[in-house]
Amino acid sequence: MFLVLAHQGGWDEFLMFLVPVVLGMWGLRFTARRAAEKAREKQESGEGE
Amino acid sequence: MSVVIGSSVLAVASPAWAHGVGGRQDLPFPLSYFVSGAAVALIISFMWIGISWTEPKLQGGPAYRTSRLSPVGRWALLLRPVGVLSLLLVLVGPFFGNGFAPAFVVWIGLWLIVPFLSVVMGDLYTFLNPWRALASWMGMAGRKREHPLGLWPAVFAFFGFIWLELVASSGSEARTLAIAAVCYSAWLFGWMAVFGVDTGLEAADVFTVFVRSVSSISPFGRHRDGGILYRGWAKALTVLPQRKGFVAFVIAMIGTVTYDGLGGSAAWRDIFGESVDHPMFETGALLGVSLVIGLLYYGAIQAAIYLSGSKKSLTKTAASFAHTLIPIGAAYAFAHYFTLVLLEGQALIGIVSDPFGIGWDLFGTAGAAINYTWLSPTWIWWVQLVVIVTGHILSVLLAHDRSLVEFPPETAVKSQWVMLVMMVALTGLGLFLLAG
């Protein structure tokens, strides 16, 4: 890990990998949360009727 | 003379028969850009589908529209004698001419052209199947009794067929193909005699299972009354019977093409050295790559069960999601071999005039030469990219739709996280192999 970060251009290369991975993970979490909310809303509106 | 020219062209192209058209180093952009772009496309598709697709829409199976007939239609019945003649051509191959027609019939016609056309036009093989035609003419029964092995006999036959293609050094020789055709005919007639034509072919005929699986993507299908009608794209995938061995067959579809790509790559030779040419190694690697794909799939399914918070059986859930891998298998096969069809497939023009390679010129096309220059590498790459990404997006969509049925709606999207990662990995691997 140290070797990766220490070599010239290590940080920007590391960020080029890390940023998309973090963004992707955030996207998956956001989608799962939003879908779960929608499912709950639908369930509640179904029970209310 | 024309035969000599045609033979020379095919002889020069012989390595391509086994491994498609080689990779390229002249991509318009670095490969990493394409892999990243494909991953982004998959993740965005997953997000869009996850949020907007809140109810299962594909699980009801196909609804046939009587107003729109398949382009195959009743003409399909004419394919029957073509199938029988093709089998005859393979059987008599060693006794006549140059032996190119049998190799073409098996490796290009039966293995590539028929499945590829079936993805669009519906199951053509049912009409072409020479063993079905012969059994029908012999008056064999359609269904006698069920058997307990599911699709495992077809899985066994599938690996045998792929072994002949990728491992056996004489897999394209007319003599080998004729012997294989005799053995395979005996195998199928045995199954049909014991269990009936339909049951036997559904269990043991690798082409029936393969083409039926990929043609489930087609918008055209056969209705219960026998007519070929419009049903919509990918509608039949969700109602494919989840027989024993179904998961193994679908995984073998992906695993064997992956092995073919890996085996031809420079990286593979760098890692394993000279042993890559040893038949024992090749056989082990063929099975090993499929096993790895299988373990990845079962791992993703186990993760889906865990993330959804349900307590479903791993085996049943794996069978339930297996159809979602079929578009990936079809896309892998198409992207890997479509150049072979478009280039070597031109040999058909010459073969129809001189099927036995003995100097006939029935339609005046025996001397037709293959044009190897009409496809540009860049154009091929874009087609491969679009096919691979579209296949994976369709798989993501199918898996999401099935997860809404299998898992609680609140956790259905979450359950597909690992499956998505697997599909991104398979996309990257597919593109790497095609570009390598």
C-alpha cells in the first residue's frame, strides 16, 4: 500500500480508483434506501385503504 | 480450381475456426475507459431500475399476440429436410472431398448461426433438429415418461461438445466429426427410445437446451396451438422450467466461452507457460473456469439471501435466478464469435454449390471467395461493447424483477448488490478478453 501511495502520481491514481468506488457504493445505498422507502409507503397506503 | 481456391482460403483461416477472430491492440481509447464506462452504465441502470421498477412486471411469462406472426412462420417446416441433409453431410464427410462442409455445418452452422438467429427469430432448432425429424418419421412417441436427471445429460453433452471444439486437436476433421455424429445420434436415439422424443431431447440434446434457452430472449415463440407468434422480448426467460441441472447448464454457457477467451489470451500463456497446450491441462482449465463462474454465482445468490434477510434455500434461489444469466451467456457467445459467423460464414455460399467438396457447381457459387476485409476492427469492437453491456443490463433487469418476487420488497434492491458487483466483474472480464 505504501509503495502504491509513495510513487510519483500515487495519490491521484489512488483517488481515481477510490472516488468511483465510493460514489458507486453511495449510489447503491441510496437506491436501496429509496426503494425501501417506496415499498414501505406503498405497503402503508395499501393498509390504509 | 474453385475448390482449390476455397480450400486454400479456409486452410489459411484454420486457427480462426476454433477461437474466433483474434484480439486487437488498436482500440480507439484505452480499455480501462471502456470498462469504467460499462461499469457506470450498469450501476446507473441498476439505480434507475431499482427506484422506478417497484413491482414485478415480467413474471407472468409471454402473452402471445395473434396479430403478429414470426418471420419464421410456416416456412420453418422447410428447415426439416435441411437439418437431415446437414446431418447426412457430416456422416459422409470422411468419404468425400475436402471435408470443409462438415466442419462448417457443426461449428459455424449448428453452433453459431442457428443460436444467434434464434435469439431474434425464435427457436429455429426445433424445426432443424435432424434427430427429431428422423424420430418423427420412425413414429417414435413424443413423451413416454419423466426421468429424474433433469438437464444433467445435456450438461454432460455440452461439455463433451465444447471439449471437442476447444481441446481435441482433431475437432475440425471430417472423420472426427462423423464419429462424433454417430456417437451423438446413438446417445439421442437411446434417450428418445426410453423416454420419448420430446422428453429425451429436452434432457439430453445439448442443442435443444442451448437454443431453447437463448431463444427465450426472442420476441417470437411457439404458442400452445403450434403457431409462432409475437410475445415480446425476454418474456419467456422468466418461465423457463427450473429443472435439475439448469443452473449448471447456464453457468457452462458462460464458463466455456470465458475459457475460450482466456485460453487464447497472452496473459493466460504468461501465467501457465507451455502447459496451456497440454490436453489434460486444457480439460481441467475448461472445467475449472466454469467452476469458478459457478462459485461466483452461488456466492452472489448466498449474499442476496443474506442481504434480504430471508431464509430461502440456496439451491432453490440459485435455480430461480439462473435465467437472469442467459442474456450474459448469449452476449458473451455473440460478442466472441459473431466475427467468425460474418467472415467464415461466407463459406456457406460456396458450400451450397459443392457440399461434398468434389467439384460440383450446382448454383454457380462454388468459387465464391471469403472477403476478410469488409469488417473494420473498430466497428467490431463497438458491436462487441454494445452487445456485452446490453446483455448485462438485461440480466440486471431480470434479476431485479425476480428479486421482487423472491425477497421482501424493502430489501429486494439491497439483495442484488453482490449480484451487480458480479455482473460488473463479468462485463470487465468479457471486454478484457475481447480486447486482449
